Amino acid sequence: MKKFDNYSSALETLKQAKDQDLENEFVQHGIISKFSLQFDRSWKLMKELLKYEGDKTAATGSPREIIKAAYAYYDWMDEDVWLQMLRDRNGAAHIYDAALAERLVATIIDRYIPEFERMDSNVAACYADIL
């Protein structure tokens, strides 16, 4: 499945964030940008998987509704983390304060990348036959 391949490939790039110069503002904004793209790939992959499962929510296109529906299917998802990711992704374009950017980068590295990794391994295990 192309969406999963793109998701996994982009995740490998995002996982390099922890090895970068996290004090550098340019690097911080690059990590935030990569996070936003990864999040978009995530919910679009969830949408595709919901379609495969026959869930009608997949037709709505709303990231929030897709996350809520996916949470009902996948016990490995932390709904609170995903909904916080959605809020952070939506607010990321409006981060002008260096301290806010630093906190978001720390959250991306400490909470969001592990959740993306959990999704990657669980989707690979659950859907090996269609990937």
C-alpha cells in the first residue's frame, strides 16, 4: 500500500530529529514541519485503513473524526495523544515564540515519534496481507 510506504519512509526521516542540533531555530522549524507532514500522512493512512474495514467515517475526510473512528478499531492507539497531535499540528503554523517551538520539538521527540512508531509497527502487523 503506497500510503503506508510513504508513511514509513517519512517516519524514518522524522526519527532523525533527536540527533539534530535542537537549539538551532532552523532545525526546530524543520522538525515541526516534518511532524506536520507525518501527522497528515498518519490520518490519511488511518482513513485508508478505515475504508478497508468498511467504516463509513472514512468518507468524511475530517482528521478528528478519522482519529476517533480509528481509536475504536485499534487498541494500540492513545486517543489523547492523537488528539493533542491534531491540536499541535493545527497550531504549528502560528508558533512565533522560540520557547513554544522548543517545547513542541521536545513533545514531538518524546511523545509523538514513539506514537508514530507504534502505529507503524502495528499497522505492519495487522495488515501484512495488504501492504
